[in-house]
Amino acid sequence: MNDVARQEHASSHRQQCLALQLRLEELINSRIEPLNLMMLALLPASRRTFRVTRGEQGFSVHFCGNIVDDIIFTKTLHQELSAAIAAIQNSCHPLSSASATEKLVIAFRKILRRVVDSTIAPALQKGTINILSGIQIRLAGRVKDARKYQSTRLEVLSHLLQEPQSTVADMLRSHQYYLQWNYARRLRHLRQSDDGSFKQTFCWPERDAYVAMSRDCDDSRVLVSIHMGDFFGAFKAIADALDQSRSVISLRREGDTDSIRTLSRRHAAGHRVYMHGKENPVTIVRALRAGGQTLSVMFDLGRDFGETTEALFFGHRARFVRGPAELAIMGRARIYPFVSYSEDGRDWIRMEPAFVPELRPGESLQDATSRVTQTLVTLAERWIRQYPAQWKYLDTLPSYLANENSGQQQEVVSHAR
């Protein structure tokens, strides 16, 4: 086979993989929970070329390699995607056909997704999301095949949060609204919608102290938060408050890196975006040790985003990514925890006291990482207890628990960032 024929063959294989990717996503998203989770349980456990993540807009299939240059990977990917689709379609335990109510839920879900991704006036968008998300969750409660799953989830969350089931049910209804509205705001930030119709302002009591400290201290810092409120807008607001000479580093799993890099236009020239699993952590550690760097990272993530360590979370052993704590310790950088949330119609940024995550005498890096991660997780639990409906992962809280969920469940509940 000559070079031209080989390239044409590889191009055809790539196109087939992209078509299979869309087909698998459509198949999984054609049903509501827990029926789509049952589909995911049918996928071959040995796959190496793709993973499935659950985001605000449904389940997505992501490739774990390069389909442009790696012909061997692309061939294996094609085989594994085909096997996954066949496993669902040819299962010996076929799903029952979608009821009229479930079809209606899916129809409303599609409308809601279009509204979330639209550029209509923010006030109209917010109100429409509130109405549609409410209708969708009420209809979903009438789907017979989903009732037992929803009842079990309600019972488990009630136990973990130590709240009555009626209270948790209200939380979950509010959570669906916040999930979609905060995602809509994130999309607006990434589009750089600064045309006057969408200018985010925060109540930030610690702003002046943070800015003053930044002028007086050229240390590196690790700015950490959880997926709560308008965290994209909060990161932008904090970056915009700093002097342009300070460089910014962000960690991402996937997505449009250019939009992230220019999120704060004041720092676009000095904003580096690193990808999970693709960049050498030594590069980030070296940058932090050089000083004058601000690393922005989320710490409320599970094993799908890297190596984890154990921490106590809502009274149970749980697994959280170790990267944020480990990078801060190795980079000799001060940690600045903050949370963003909405209250009484206003958006807030609240910063906790900063601390230096130094190794204690005789302490190993692994033990120090676990200790610092526990400190952060304790903060996260307090924030979540105060504003549970605004935490992005409220409905999948049980998946964090160390011994109560399989690896498959851990993987599919990870939201794409």
C-alpha cells in the first residue's frame, strides 16, 4: 500500500471512529437514568481506547489517544467502539421500550439543552431554564422504570446528608436548575460574552486583602475550589483582580484550551493551560518553585481525573484526586481555598485562610498529600452542607465513597469539565 492509499485508509478509519463515537453517545443518551446506566454496565470492562463521562448535557465519549497520528490506536478504537455498541444492542437483557412519559422527558431534555447553549438574554435564559428543569424532573418521577432508582438515591442521600427525604427531594429539584444555569453561565464566559448583556459581578469580602497581599508577595500559590456556583466566573474575577505580571496556570481534562487561556483577558499572554494526563507534572512544579505563578485547580474530583487518596467525607471513607495537594507541596506554594455560590440573588466569592502545605518532620510526601487533601475535603463538606443544591456533583455524591461503588460507577458519574 503506497503512502497516499495508506493516508486515505487512515482518514476513512478516523471518520468511522467519529461516527461510532456519535452513535454510542446517542444510544446512551436515548434513555433516562437509570436505564442509560444499565447500558453503561454492559460495556466491555477491558476497553483501553475511550471513556464515558457524564456532564450537564448528558453522557459523552472521549478518546484516550490520538486518532490523527496513531494508526494502531485508531484501529483498536474502532474495534472497541464497535464492540461497545454491539454489547448494548445485542444484550441478552434488553431494555424495555421507552414509555410515552420517558419520551416526553427526553424531548424536554433536548429543548433544555438548546436553551442552555443559546445566547438569548441572560434573564430570559435563566427563567426558561428554571421552568424547563422543573418540568423535566417532575416528569422523570413518573417514569415507572426509574422510580426505584430515584427512591434509592433519595434514601442514600438522605442518610449521607442527614436530612429528611422531603428536604433532599427539594435539594435535587433545585440542583437540576443550578446545574443547568451555572453551565449556561460557563458557556457564556467561554464565549467571552462581554457585550454588556452579561457582566458577572461578585460580592467578594476578601478582595482588597487578596490584592494587597499579591502586591506585597511574589510567591507562587495554588488557588483551589470545588464545582459550586459560577466557579468559572469566580476564577476569572480573581485573575482579573491581579497584576498582569503574575502568570496563571490552569489544569484541564479536555475542552477548548484557547477559550480557557483567554478567560481572563488581562492574563491571556501569560496563561498556560495544561492537560491532565498529557503534561509532565514536573513542569508545573518547576514553574511554581520559580515564583510568581497562580495555579487554578479543582479538588472535588474522583479517580477518573488521576491518582486519588483517601479522605473522610460525610462520615465515610472516600477517594479524591491527590494532584492539587501534591503539586502545592512539591511546588512549595501556598494554598488559597475559595468557594463561589449564590445567595439572595447575589453571587459570592468567599476565601478561606491560606496555608502553606509543608512537609512535617519525618513525614512522607504520600502522608502529607493525604493530610492536606483531608483539610481541603473538610472545607468542601462544610461548603456543600451550606449550599448542597449548588454543588455540581450532589446527585452523584455516593460515587465518592471508597468501598460502596464499583470502578464502572466511579467512571460514568465524572462530569466533563
